[in-house]
Amino acid sequence: NVSKGTFYNHFTSKNECLIAILEESREVTVNRRFEVAMNEDPTDFNVLVKQISLLLRVNREHNLLEIFESISGFKDAELKEVLEKHTIQELDWLANRR
């Protein structure tokens, strides 16, 4: 457990913390995908499977499924915008991966 004082020394709000978690997990996913694809044929179906599996693993490691579920009930526009951006980046990666 983290005390409120300690928490608010690092983040101004819970939303800021959630956004930081989403951004960190995005960076981890991008870096790991790059590592998986390095020196591999980008058209290889197995590489795609590994990269998608990796996203699921990162989501599990960062408890993102629970975060996504909780955010869906929030009315905060900034948080929803970040979640939408996260989703669009994933779809863009899938559509344009090489």
C-alpha cells in the first residue's frame, strides 16, 4: 500500500497515474515488439503471433485489463482520450506493420 501523501508526491491525480501506466505499458510493448521482429521476416505469420501474444502478456503484467474496465466507466474526457489513442496506436501498428 502507498500512502496518499506519497502517491500525490508523484502524481497530481489518479487519472495522471493511470495515464502514466498506460504510456509506460505502450512503450514496453513497442520495445518488445521491436526485439521480437529484429532479424526476422516481417511477413512471417509466427512473428505476428508472437507480437500479438506479447501485447496480451504486457497487458497482464501491468493489470491493464482491470484498468481498461475501470476507465470505461469514467466520465473523464482526458482519460478516455488517452485510452482511445492507445487503441488507435494498436490498430495502426497492426495495419501498418512490416
